[in-house]
Amino acid sequence: MASATAKKREVQTVTELDLAVRYAGDLIYKALIESGEPLKASEVAKAVGRDDVDMKLARVVLVTNPSITAVDRKWTLWSRYLDTHSTLDRNLRRILNTFGQPIRIEHLASELSAVYGRPTEIYEDLLLRLVLDPTRFFLIGAEEYIGTAEWLLNTEAQIDDEVLFDNFLADEDVFPFTAAAEKADLSAKNPASIAAFLDAVNVPIKTKAIQFLAFARDKEEFDPLAFYTALFLTEGVSALSDGTWIGAKMTARLETHFPEISEREVSENAEAEAQEAAKPLALTDADIDQLVQTIQSSDKTVYATDLLEDTFDITPDFRTYDEDRQTMIAALAADERVLWVGADRFRPQGTIPGYVFSVPGLLEIPEYSFTDAEGVPADVLLEDDGFDGGLERDIVSPFAQDVLDEEPVPSPDPNPPSNARAVVKYHHKQIGTLPLCQFSSGFFPPEPTILETEFTLPGGQKAQVYVNNETRLLYGLLDWFQSIPIDSGATFTLERQAPDRFNINYNDESEPTMFISRNRINELMELQERADAEALPTFEVVREIMEHYRKGIEFITLLTEVNIVRRVSRRLVASVLTEYHCFFQRAGAWVYDVKKLPLGFDKSKRKFIKK
């Protein structure tokens, strides 16, 4: 194991005045968080609630602090402009890490509401659920402060050098302060010892360095969360946004620099100039070539958000971030050397699986030509106007439609629902596909042609799923489908978290009109073999299925069973039901009367035969 001292460190000189600027900035940042809205400089000073933070000091800090920007002649936080396409988890961590210490749930919810534009109450409930996972976040005290688990010391290794290494600590971060920790008897059991230690060292100490010093003194009893809680709640102890902590003595010393800082000159038009200073990204041909090369050299999906940060040092904290992100996506989407696969995802050309570009043969609907003993066509397709018993409505049901047999796709809904119910049909379950006709137009982004998405399965696993807007199919759910015990008619809810991320909610439920038992599936398989061997017309297939349902059968159920035997269109099944005397509707169900079989084709329907 390499020693922690072997790590390469970049040494930067930070003066006491620099620390005072940071401390003043943190006080003002805290006031903006607690306000939940943009404030004027005078309002910021008042919100801080300290006599030594006046409007002059507030104005200097607001103009110079990189985490604060101006909007409409007021001051606000850059974190309120985070990318709405990023996960909530990622944006929450950015908000917490920018501030550097736990934030009350009500204020965190307000910040997330500012980012995503949804009611604060939604995020208060969500945050309370998130803190149930200790590997991601933690909760402190009755005030309900939330912090990120990455602030807590990882003590899994137990060996000092390995703990230092695992927590990115160098020897100089901790060992110069060992004696002070011993003298103060540093421990979470005695919060006063924390204040005494920080006053004794009288310099900023990294969060994990303080924890390590306490851990090294009592490894068996040390609890990272308990210690951090004591650190946060100890009176006279202050956190700085760079991830360090200071004691009351140093705080008082930094405050003496406030008058000097407030005398720094800033423009009278600082608010307007701050907005003007953020210029949108302009990509040159050389920039695009570099981005393309980065994508082509990768063997997996590359995200525009990562390209912005890695190539141009543009992070979600930038006010122009959303505009810059769209600029990059538009430029790369127009470049034939790479493939845009939706949202901010890009892949090298030729890396999409070949099966995503076509409709599997199992889903194709062949053209059949059957005749009776006299050579008369047995299955005749009718115009919709000729359908009886409400079939003209039944055939446009999303349950009736399928790939290669759906209505014209309407224009995408600009505000599509975020949840959709889907039914797994028998033939789709065999190959892990879903027809897009089950979802409202716009539920999946209409562009580009191929969308790469991530589905979170009921067990928490992730599945890479492709959506093809041309074939009108979704591909990639075979493994999960095989775990479902229902052969036909299983239902689930698909929840859109982002344009490229979805959650599957499944409760072992089924759609009654499309549920087919395993025994019935076996019977239909036998009928399939006989229909193929004897070239049975679809009329005969329908007749035999309906003989099984003496009390009648709903159209959707009949269509489902016919398609297990043979892939046929919904209009053909509706035509067969309509054009033969032996089929009729009773109490909403379709019934077969063998006594009327000799009557054959209903001649009154001839005028509706499709030319």
C-alpha cells in the first residue's frame, strides 16, 4: 500500500485575508440559501443579521464570489441554474458541496425547487426518503440538516495508512495536529474537546482530517456520523466552504479583516456587469474536431455535460450552462462522424447493436391468401365503416394496436404525462421489445431516430434500453421480461425521470383482457401447429378460439389469442367477426353460433370490402 505522503499535492498559499474573504462569503451564501430567492445587496446584508456585515462588505463579496451571480439586478446562487437533465442526486451533492456543510431540509427543498421548477413540498418528502440510504446522505438533529456521506471518514480499512489513502488525506493534513488532539482529548463524547482542539491549532483543518485524529485515538468507539454531528453542532465551531473547519479564536481573527475587505472597490453597475460577463460558448471547427475525437476514442456513451467540464471547464454553476450545453449538443448532433442518441448522449458511429435498426421477424405480419373449398377468399378485409358492434372503436385502442399495425402517429404532446401504463404482449415478451403505440406521442423524445435510455428495473438493476422512433419499437428488456411469471398481459408503470432515464414499477398485476394462462398458451400453441400444417384460414382460427368461450369473448382478448396463434392485423380480426353470420355480439361480448355457420358470408357487407 502506498503511503499517503506519496500523493502528488498542489501547494497553494492562502493568506489570512483570503480566509476572511471566504468566511464572509460563506456567511452571505448562507443568507441567500435561507432566503430561497434573489436579494438586493442591502437585503443580503440584512439577512446575514450581523453588525459587522454591512452593505459595503456584502457588495464586495457578492461581486467577487464565483458561486454567486446577478439576475434582474439582484443576487442569487449559481447552483439554482444547475442542469435539469442531471440526476437529482448529482445536483443535490453539488448544492451541498458548494456550501460545504449540512443544510436544512426546507432550504434544500427550496433550492431543488428553484432548479427543477416543481413545488418545494415534493422535494421535502423526497429528501426525507433519500436520507434513509446512509451510503448517500445523512440527517443531523431535530432541525433536520442533511449532509452528503462523502464528508464522513471511510474507516473500513482500519489501518491508519490505508484510511488516509482511502480518504485522500496526506500526512501533513493530520500528523502535525496529533499532539493537540491528544491534549484536547478529541472525541465526539465531549463536544467541548472539538472546540478546544480547533482553538489550539488555530488554522483551518479538513473535515476528514479532524475525524481521522479522533478515529486514531479510539478506533473501536469511533463513529464517523456521531463525530461529524458533534462537530457540526459544537458552539463556536465554523465550517468553511472549502471543506475545512475553524475554531472561535480564528473566526474572531478573520472578522477583524471585514472592514478592510469592505473597502475594496467594485463597480456601481456590478449586478448588470456580472450578468454581461457570462458569455455563451462559441465552438470553432477545431473545438468540434476535438470533441468528436474524444467521442470516437471512447468505447461507451459520452455525455455532453462531461465534455463541457473536461474540455472547456464549464460546470453547471455557470449561468450560461444550459445554453452552452444546447450549443454543444446541436453541433455534435449535426456531425456525421458521431451518433447522437438523445438527451446529451453521444456514441461513435457503428456502436449501436444491429438488431435495434429493424423489426424482428417474429413481429412481422405476413400477407395470407386463404380460400374455401369453392375457391372463394375466406378472409376478406373490410373498410372501417363496415364494422359492427363498436369494433371501429375497439381497433384504435392502444391494447389492440401493435408494431406494424398502428394508427398514424400524432404530433408529439409538448407536455406529455410523466407516467405510462404498458402491457407486455406474448410475442414481445419472447424478444424483450415493446411497441411505442402503447405510449402517448412525446412520452419518449421524438428525436433523434435512436434513443439510448437507462431503465431502472424493479430490483434496482439498470438496463440499457434503445428506442427506435422509426421502427416504433423499444428494445432491451428481454432479461427482465423472462423474470415475469405471466406469459401474456403483465402490466407495469413506466415513470420518466428524465428524457433518457425511466423507472419501472411492477406489482405482479395483469390486464384482464390480455391475460392468458399458461395452460391456455399451450392450447394455442397446438392450434398454431395445426393452423400452419393445414393452412387454416384466419376465420377458422377465430372460430376455434371462440368455441372455447361459449359465453362470449371480448375483442381484445380474441385479438390477443389470435396473435399467439398467428400474427394478423386487428382489422382482419374485426372483419372476420363482422362478415360472417355465425359471429354476433351479445352484452358487449362476441359469441359464436355454430347453427349459423352454414349461412356463411354476410352479403350485406360486400359493399364494404376493401379494394
